[in-house]
Amino acid sequence: MLTGCGRALPELPGFDAQAWRQDPYGCQSRRAGQLPVLEKLRDQLYDARISDVDAVFGHPDEEELSEQSEKVYIYYTRSGPQCLAGHPRVATGRVIFRFGATGVLTEVMLPVSGQP
């Protein structure tokens, strides 16, 4: 019997996925309010399938693919330069999800508290 890699995301109590998805590039800074909830639920995110992360968090603001076929999803959490035309890349205020070659979430990086 074949089984898929990873697991479905469990319920994320207190996390407003709709508000997150409706704040592309974090330009309304609505995602920033979700960070304390994500911090509490961080351990529940590991080993989730990439398709489940897509369903909950929506399409990432940026996506990277490494040489080892690892995928990185980047979501901005606060209004900033990335909200300008062309969406220039910035290095602060981002949530980063790193997926292994099998499409399973292996790393969750949240902005440091108080970081703009």
C-alpha cells in the first residue's frame, strides 16, 4: 500500500486563515496580528504537506526553489516596501516555510517579536 508523505494540517485554533489570505504581501498588516497564534501552534505545522499549507495560508508572496528541490514559501506580515509596484523583496517581517524534497514542511521561521 502506498501512502503520501507528510500529514494533513490539524485545526489551528485562533488562527484566522481567511484574514491571512486576504492580506497579500502583508500590506494591511493584518497578518502581524496572527503571529502570536502561529508561535503557539508552530509545532503543529511541522510535517504538513505543501498542499495543506497552500490551502490554509494561500499562495505565498514569494517562492524559492533550491538545488536540492527544497521549496521555500515567504509571506510578509507587515506593510513595507514590498507593497510598492513590482513588490521589491525585503528581509524583515516575514514568515518562512521550508519544505523538503518530498513536499513536507521541515522548518518554520517567524519574525522576532518587536521586529518591524
